[in-house]
Amino acid sequence: MKKYISKDTIIIFGFISLFILTRTVYYSNLFRFIYDQIASSTIVLELWQNKELSLLGPPMSLMIENRQVFFGGISYYIQMVFLLIGRWDPFWSTYAFMIFSSFMVIPLYFGVKKLINKNAAIFMLIIYSLMPFYIEGTTHLWNPYFQLALMPIFIYLIALFQEKKNYTLFLIISIYAGILFQLHYQFIIILIGLLIYYFVIRRLNKWYALTGVIGLSIGVGNLIIFELRNNFYLFQTIILFLQNHQKIVSQPMSDYYLMSILFLSIIPILWYTKKYISLRINIITFIILFGFAYHFAVVTAPDRNFPKNWYYRDDRKIFQIIKSNYESEGIQNFNVFEFYSATAATQKYYLKLNNIQINYNDYYNNPYLYVVYKSDEDFTIDPAYEINSFRPHEIVDTWQINNLYTLYLLKRVVVEE
């Protein structure tokens, strides 16, 4: 008897492979581990090393009167899972997250297929796999990207509830919605939309409303505990932000603020246009987005690297030099300055990971300073206090990191009065 592979299996396997291949090519041209990623990864590492729990996650970038709004702590523990899988190596941990995101093709396909039809499900997979917006959104360890990667499960749960209504499933959906909400507060727009759909359009009864409130409360339980312990700090900060809404409006809006909203909003559009979504439309969409994906992941990826001509391997090379000097040369009281990050956050991550203890925040008393700077520029005129205060000094050693940047080891010269 012949065994046949189902068409659904072929479709899923094909899109998972396409998803992984596209992003693997993207990684070969552009991989960054800086700024928000390194900041959150360092906090996660410290939580792991110190065996601590955090009710809060990373803050929003906007600050008013020295107050910030923080996202939920669940993001740190999602990130911790991938960092553990990758053995704390930034590249392999991020790659593990990308692989996880690729398997979200499965609930996305079956969820949209249940909600609408097969052609709509394939259309959604094309969007998820090839749209540059979502290539970027599934290749970094960052809380809004975790929200995007978990959205397909949410869509599948909604599809199950559409098939068979029950309180248990609605409770699960509500808890999951709370978890997604604390990953990034853009999800409030989705919650409002679902509230209108379920209780205005579908007219679910009051017991479903109560179930939803209980589920959401469980999903954001850590935030509720924090608020009760800290005099409703987040609530008061949000009120302060609303009172200063002109400052919020003046801030440039980043595209990731709409990432999950746009992703889920495709579903009702597909539902209303389902009779027009055909194999022909899917083929045309695939060809167009494949072209965009190739341009994004191959042609323009190197040009988007920031800092220019600086790569993950360069930071790794610097750390190996610092580690070697620490172990064999006895240079143990030092600090680090990098041209793109005055406090050298990436190097601090590697130092903490390898249990190399220095006074990470002290740039005034350290006898040695590593400086990463452009080879043809004078680092001594840099206005950053981390390097400007390190004088007088002498250059002890230099290493050429790549064709544009040099690592300098400086030694503070003590002037006797």
C-alpha cells in the first residue's frame, strides 16, 4: 500500500524551509547584536546568574520626568529560553528564535484555514515568510518580535473558538492575550478590536466577559502584583504620559509599533476578500514578495549594517583579545570604550558571561582602558567622558580589528604632584 504525503504537509514543509532559508541568507549578510538586544540580554544573563525574578521587562524609550513605562517581565524569560538553547551565544540564540518562529507556520496555516479557507492560509504564509517587515521581525531577540512570533498561536486559538465555543477555551485565549499584551502594549489595539468583535458583533454573554477579565488578569498577573507593591507606578506613569501627550506625538513612530497590529489586521481583510484569493493571486503575491525579500536580505542588507563596516565577529574578536590579556597578561583592572557604544555594552555582556569581574561603571579609576575607534581618526578628541577623562595616558598596544577599526590598549599615566 502506497503512503501519500498530504498537501498540507507539503505546503507547511515548503514554507518552513523557505522561512529558514530566507533568514539564514539574511544572517549571512547582516547580523547585529547591539543596543536593545544587548541591553535586554545582559539583564537576562544577570537574572540567570543571580537566580532572581523580575516582574517587569524592558522600558519604553520615552522618558518623562525621569519616569518610564515598562513592559512585562515575561519577555525576559522568553529571551532566557533562547539564550539557554544557544548557550548564551548571541548568534545561535537568535538563530534558535528564528527556527522557533519558522515552526509558527504550522498554527498560522491551520488557524487561517479554519477561519477562512486554504488559499487565504497560503496567502498568510507568503506574507509571514517573505515580507521584509516580518523577516526583520523574526531575526532578533526583542520583546515586540516575541509578540509577533507568538501571534500565529493566538490566531489558531481564535480559530478553535470559532469552531466550538466554550468557556475553557475562551479563558485560554484571554490568558494568552494577557501574555501578548505585556510583551508590547501595541496589543491594546488588538484587544479593543476583539472586545468589539466578541461582545458587540458576536454578542457573547456576561459569563464570557467575566471569563475574559479573569483570563487577562492571569495573563498580566505579574504586572498587577508590581502595581500593588509599588503604589500603581505604571498606572501613574501612563497618566503622566497622557498629560504630556504632545511630547509623545512629537516622537517619531517606529514601524515595529504596528508589527503585530498589521499582522492580525490581515485576517479580517482576507475574510472579506476570500472569494478573490485564488491560486493565481497567491502565485503573483509570492513572486512579488520573493523579489522584495531577495532585495532586502541580499542586495541591501550589507548597506543597512549599523555601525557601518562593523560586524558581530569584530566584537567577538575584541573580547578574545581582552580575555587573553586578562588571563595571561594580568590586565584585570580596566574598562572598555567602543566608538558606537561609549560604555561598550556588548563587551560587558561577554565579560559578565565569562565571569570576568571589573568595576563596569567606573571610568575614572581604572588604570587601563580598551578603546575601539576608527583607525584614521583621533580618539583623544572624542567628547565622551569615558575616554575624555582618561588622560594623561600612553598607548600600550594596538590590534587591527578590521580594515577600518583598531583596538587600542591605553594605560593611565599618574602624574605626581
